Amino acid sequence: MPHKHLLLASSSPYRKELLARLGLAFSCASPSIDESPIKGETPKELAIRLARSKAQALAPKYPGHWVIGSDQVATLPDGTLLSKPGTYSKAIQQLEQSSNKSVNFLTGLALLDADSGKLQTCCENFTVHFRNLTSQEIEAYLRKEEPYDCAGSFKMEGLGITLFRELQGQDPNSLIGLPLIALNNMLIDWGRNPLLES
């Protein structure tokens, strides 16, 4: 049976770079969904729902595909959600809030068969323990890396690593935006093993 094409439901260059590491051919498309949290929804429920919604939004337009959706929610210890900052001042505020605290990243993942509607989902948990950051360090970091399109205001694959005391979790890729270990296991579960494809 021929393999289904893979479609990454994202325009994120970070997710694209991660998926390419599995060595499988894939295409990308950007889903249009409302990412607002629903009242009473937990961060985990939100991450999984957004990942699933992204995949479901593209499935009708891409028959013959397995659609990969992923979304990330970051929370401070008091439950405050950290979004993509978008601006320098918002990024300063987020890093000040995160300084000397543990920020929890929940990355939802969905793999959807566009033809049958068959779906696998999971949520990866990853905790980032921030150092006690000075204003000078925060400003220098933002000037050098400009991580305004990243939840939590840092790029873990770049200089963001200098902000942390410790990282805790199963898959550091989930922190960048795509849990590759979980995705690989999902693909194997559906009969596709990246190691065994030519």
C-alpha cells in the first residue's frame, strides 16, 4: 500500500526544521484557526485542542495526507499563560515574570488521517527552570536574539539556553515546538518507520 503524504499544519520555520530531521518527505500549509482559550479549559486541554484543530482545519483540502498539527502553551507557576510576545516590551515583561521561576511548556501533537478521520493525540510536558535574571541580561538577550515570535520569549535552540538553570522533560524538541519522539512513535504505530524508509 503506498504511503500517505505527510502535511505539517504550520508555517513555523522551527517546526519545519524539526520535522525535516526525520528524513521523510513532507509539505507545509498554514491552518487558520481561532487560538483563543475556552473558559475552564486546562492548559493541557488547550494545547491538544489547538493541535487537533490545526490538523482538522486542513484535512478537507488535503485528501491522501496524514496531517500533523502541533501547538504549544506555556504557563507560569501561578497558571498565567505566556503567549508569543510580539514586542520588545512584552518580551521584557515575560522574562521578568519567568526569572527565578519554573515555566511549564505543554506541547500538543495530533496526527490525523485526512481520509478516514483516524486521529492520534498526545501532550508533552517540559519544564524550564530559569536563572535569576538581571535586567541587563534580559535586555542583552532580547537585543541579540529578538525572540518575539516564540512563546515564553526565548529560543531554546539559540542563546535562550543561557537563561536557564535546568531543563526537565522527555523530549527537548517539544520545547522548540514539535515532539519528535512522540511523533515518531505515532508514525511507527501507523506502519511508517522513518528508519526503514529509503
